[in-house]
Amino acid sequence: MSQLFKKPYPLQKLKEYILKLCERIDGDDTSLIFSKVCFKRAQMTGLVVEFMSDVNPYYHKSKQKYTDVDGMNYKSAANVLRQLCKFHDIPVESKIKYDKSSYEIDYIIRPMPEENIVKQPNLHLEPETLTDGQTICTCCGLKYPSQE
């Protein structure tokens, strides 16, 4: 599977959390940004605790330290978000902003592909063949490449 995840985190849930955690970039309808401001807003509304609690069971026991809400800060929340995006092939770029000899890293999440294709079908544990012959993973909804 993965060194971080014991089972895949559902893509649809990740997309929903990304839309809740991030804000749209002015002038770009498709890209989102995750910044310290977004993190603090999510922390105050309890969304960070909800997200980390939801993600925690998908991590291997030895890696669940990443989702520990005690001592959770922007850097560790961004780390979890980047790990999940990388797993689902969602492009993330970092943008460093300097201000008076200090810096802050913002993460730009590019458009999420509507049809993610699983490159290695053996990574997912719960495949299901649909009536049209297409195979999808029931745990996360990703489509397998055709076996032709």
C-alpha cells in the first residue's frame, strides 16, 4: 500500500475537506490556497480537529503522530494535507512569502482531476466491477485502468 497509509483515504472526503480548509485564489477559479490564515480559521471552527480525527485511522500506527491534535500547528497540518494530496496525485506547490526577514509558506492546490486513474490496481483493497465492465475501488472511488 504505502509507508504512510494502511488504506486509502477516500478522494471525495479529501476534496470536501480541501474546499473547507482552503480559500480560492483571486483571479483563479480553479486553484486553492492553504495558508496560516486558513489554518487559524479552521482551528477556531474545530475543523482541524475534525479533519485529523477523520484521517487518523487511515495512517499506519507508527505514522499516526502526524495527525495528533495535541500540539498541532500550521506546519504539521500542511504536512498531512500535502501527504494526502500526493497520495491522490493532486498537485500542490509551495509559495514562500518573505516579510521583514521572516517567511511564511503557503500551499497552492491546483485543480483536482475529475478522473483520477489508479496506476497500480494492487494498491487498493476493495475493487468492484461495475455493470459496464469498468472497475473502481469501493473505498475511495478511484477508477482502475482498463485491462485491454
